[in-house]
Amino acid sequence: MASAPISPPLPVLKPDSVFTDTHWQVLFALLDAIIPSVVSGPPSKGNNISITEDEFHNLHESLQQSMKCPPSLEKFRAYMSERPSDNAEFVENVKHQKSLLLGVVLTMPRTRLGSLISTWYLTPLVEQPLQIKEAILKSWQQSWFSLWPILARTFVFLAKTCWSQSNQLLHELSGYTRYREDYQSGPTVDFNFVDAAALDQPIIDTDIVIIGSGCGGGVCAKVLSEAGHRVLVVDKGHYYPPNYLPMPIEGLEYLFQGGGAIASVDGSTYTVTADCWGGGGTVNWSASFQTPDIIRQDWAVNEGLEFFSSPDFQDCLDRVCDFMGVSRSGIRHNYANRTLLGGAGKLGWKAEAVSQNTRGAEHNCGSRCGLGCSAAQKQGPAVSWLPAAGRAGARFMEGLDVEKVLFDDANGIKKATGIVGKWISREGVQQPVTVKAKRVIVSAGAINTPLTLLRSGLKNPNVGDNLHLHPTGNLVGVFDEDIRGWEGEIITSMVSEFENLDGKGYGTRLETCNMLPHYALFGLPWHSALQFKMDALKLRQTACFMSLARDRTAGRVSPGPDGYPTITYSPCKSDRSHLVAGMVALAKLSYIQGATELFALLPGVPSFKCITPTEERNLEDTDLVAWIKKLENADLKPSSAVYGSAHQMGTCRMSTSERAGVVDQNGKVWGAEGLYVADASVFPSASGTNPMITVMAIADHIARGIAAAL
């Protein structure tokens, strides 16, 4: 067992024909204004914020008064003076996360005329002092013209994310380390991957080919191989064993599509989707919820899909949970989860401990498990389902980017006969590959499965529609404790009091968040440069919570000009109101539990400093009521708010007819024989809870149906 994870080779930046030196100059000038260098001294027109020595000491003194482990004056001075663009790791992170949209717009502020149009200043932006750049960003946030708020959100997201990932002094002052001091890695699985370069002919024959190795594909592989069928599982991603995990931040491209997140077209919603061997089960947070009864009834009664209310579906749910050893034993709640349960108890709200897919073991990876489970205790596909499939004879191929499904249209019947794609080794060797199969199962996730079907020539207009994302609103609480919130399990508690706000199964659940610095600081609002840099130092005393809405909003995923996913999604008014209700509840809960300061990721809402002693607090306290009124009145419109998402569902929805969806109750694609979908894209609507167990249960049902018919 390794005492530290192995670092994989860094991803190589692809040649860039869009961004010029001018674009980079403008971009980094803006990012440096969001998280600036702050120094003491006379006013400066340079690329920093200058404050007096007295002001500097007052800032430091405020930390001495409010923090359990405050930085020394020397460390504080070094932290404040650091400029993001001077950090090579920060620069590299930004270049890996750039958006094509930015390249067009960043040309404007570089010229005098363009600067006048975009900033109302004639002087080009890069020549402006930092305070003016900051003022320009604030004006963009409030602009009536939709492009500028989108860009302001994008720049702030880039700055916060890449800075918190790369700033080693922030990590040191927060007590954060990339891996645990007692690091030990779990066992590596030998998948004996097919090497396409070694094949005499790049053609593989099998009974069933499964596109995707995640929660749907993994379950299908086990069920079908154990039924005696020849199974080949292919995935664009590569396998990184436990001794490579947690993945270093600079390797996020190895785990996540887009290097960490994909923004919606309007810039309101940042979606995290896995792009690795094992799919979402490699990077999710172990929370194992069975499909809620109200959702099962909705799908059975309102959608006409009677299977979901049947004992057979319950058997599927129980079977997948039993295989992974899903239970509540072994849970040790960390500070945030204790806060959630304790506050709910005081307020009389429904709450519960959350089962984990860890076979009852105590799971101590902490938030780092969101970058892959080094202990291999989380029983995701790469640890449990796929190895079991391999023992039953399944074969595996990593690095295969599937172009399309192949069909035989003889006799006027469209029948899937296999797939074609491009295999890319870790070293960059490429080889076209064709797989011939009797059945094709697409399990590439709700973002990529519809794109695969569209590339394959399917004309059903429902493909890609009905996208649900479970948008989240973040509430950050600072407490008078040295929390180090990234330690301990991520989600072991949940408040369900508000999950049915409309009486029809739509509402919000309250859960804890991943506390890796770039996740936690995503939830910390940026109102000004100095404010954010100071507040970020409170990370080690912070607990982050989320209001997770079951969304009525139905967005769309479609291919962009280069084939990359384009997400069109804007939370509707009712979803936004449910998110706010959840954030208000989290504020009340955190207040009762002793928070010293509260932050809401809402535009225009300042932080709330909780000065009333904890033992004297109640929900009628005047200052709390006034601040909550600001929450309730906040502008949550997509043009100004920011949402997160880690759940994608519904883009190949299950239905009783081709007119209403993409697949039938057995997962078979309407109008195509031998072609199935088995992942979260088949959900008729949002599941209202973390979807892993629902995905697996549906995949179990679909795979058993295929096995019986072959």
C-alpha cells in the first residue's frame, strides 16, 4: 500500500487557435482584479490594492479575534500580497478551463473603442488600475444587457475555482492537505483492458456492447455476464486505481468532463459530470438513497410506468443495495452533518442519517473522495460491479470514444448491430475500432447518451430534451470551531422537511456539501475583491450546506459546433422559490446551531454576522428576521444568480409511447431494435434525491430483461 498517491502525467494543453496573447492578457487582468494582491502603502495605480498599514493591522486583528487558528502577521502579509497570475499552477488551471465564448469577447476591452463599449472607459482595460477593473466587474454583474452578467459570473467562477485549487498558502493556513496523513490506498483491479493497437483486425465480436462504465453500465455488465453472455464494456475515460487517488487538482480532466464543470448557455448553472472509468460512481459522495415513494407513484400514475410502483422495482432497489452493502452502520458524522441533524432536531424538522455504499465500513476519505476513493471502500462500479462482471467473463476497453451506433436497416426495421469509435491510448496512440454486437446498451450518462444517439442518426425529437439537473443553492456557515470540514464523510445526513412544498412531490432537500477548497469557496459569494480574499481565510471554520431542488425545469442538451455538449437550462420561478425556501431553512438551522456568520450565494445579499449568544438565540431575533427577509427578496433570476449541479437526468426519458419519450419501460429505444439505454437519462422526471441507487435499480431491471430475451 502506498503512503502517498501517485501523480499521473499532467494533461497536455491542446493547441489553441482561438485565444491569442491579447486574450490571455485581458483575462488575467480581470482575474487578478477578482482576487487581488493587497499590500500596505500609499495609493497605487498598479495591479494591486493598496491600504494603509493601520488598515492592514486592523484586518489582521479581526482574524485574531474571530479565528481559532489565525495566521501570523507574516503569513497574513504574504497571503494578502500574492497575485494569482504570478502562480504558474493558477495560470495552467485557467488555461485548462477556458471557454470558447470568452475568446470572442475578450478582444473588445483590449481596444480603445471596444473598451468604451464594454467598460465605459476609453482606456483599454489592461491599462486600468485594479480598483477600476473591480468596479467594471461589479457593473457587469448589474448590467441590464444579459451578456455582461454571464461574463462576470464566468470570470468570478474561474478566479475562485482556479485560485482555491492552486494557492498553497491558502491550503496551509486552512490546514488542508491533498491527502490524509495516514494515507493508505486500497487494492488495484486488473481489468485486463483490450489493447486495440495489438489487435490483428480492429473489429471485435461480442453479444452485448455497453457504452459507459458508470452506475448504469456497471450493473448491466455484471447482470448480463453472469447470465452467460459475452459482454464488452467500453468507455472514453481511463481507469485510475486507488493508489492514484484522490486525483490531484491538475488532473481533474482525467475525472470530469470539461476539466471540472460545464456551464449552461446562460452561465447560470455549473454542471459537474464524470468522464472516467467507473463514471459518476468513482467521484460521487457515497450517499445511497432508494427512490422516494412519492416519486415512484408519480412515475407510475402520472407517467403510466407501472413498473415503478411494483414489487419488482423494489426487488431491484434492494438487490443493488445488498450487493454494495448499503447501510448506516459505520457512519461517523462530521461537524457539518452533526450540525444538520442537531439543528433539525431542535426545530422539529424531519431528518435522517443517510445510508452509504461502503459495506458498513467507516469511510474516512473525507471530501477528497469526490476526487476518487483511495481506500476503495466506496463500492462504485470500478470497485464492485465491473470486477464482478470481469470474474464472470466480461471484457473491458478504456479510452474508446464512440462515434456512433451501427444499424442494419434491412426490411425497413432499424436494428442495432454494434458501434464504431476511435480508441486512444494513454500515450496518445489512436486506432479506429468497430464492435459487432447483438445488443447495444448506451450508458454514457444524461449529458452524453443523447449526443451518442443523435450522432447515430436517431430522429426522435425527445432525444436531449427533458434535462433535469437538481439545481442547488448554497448556504455557508462560519462557526466558532476549527472544523476542517473536508475531513469525515461528505453526506451522512439529510433534512427532508421541505421535499414536498407544493404537495406534488416538488420541493428541496437539505444536505451537506463537499468541502474541498474549490467546492467550498464556490459557495462563498464575491461582493468585492478584498471581502472575498478575507472571507476565504475562514475556510477552516466553515461548514457548507446546499438546498437541492427537485426541478420542474426541463432543459436541453445538444451538440455544439464541435460536437461538445451544449446545455440549455434556466431554473424556473417555482424551482427558484423552492431553492430559496431551503436556503432560508439552512440559515435558521445554522443560526440555532451557533454559526457566527452566514453567507448565501445570492446576488446582493451581504453576510450576516450572528452576534447574539447561541444560548439566547431564537428564530424571532430581529436581526435574523431582517436578514432572512433579504434572502427571500433576493433576485434569483438566471441572469444574476449562480447554481451548481451534480445530477443530470431525463434526456432519454422512459415513456409509454414514442411521442412522449425515447425508451420504453424495458429501456429499449423506440423505433430501434436491439438498442437500449440504461442510465439516468431514462428518468421520466427529476428523482428528487441523489440518483445513484435509482440508476442502478433501473439498469438491473433493463439488463435482466435483455438477458431473458437473448
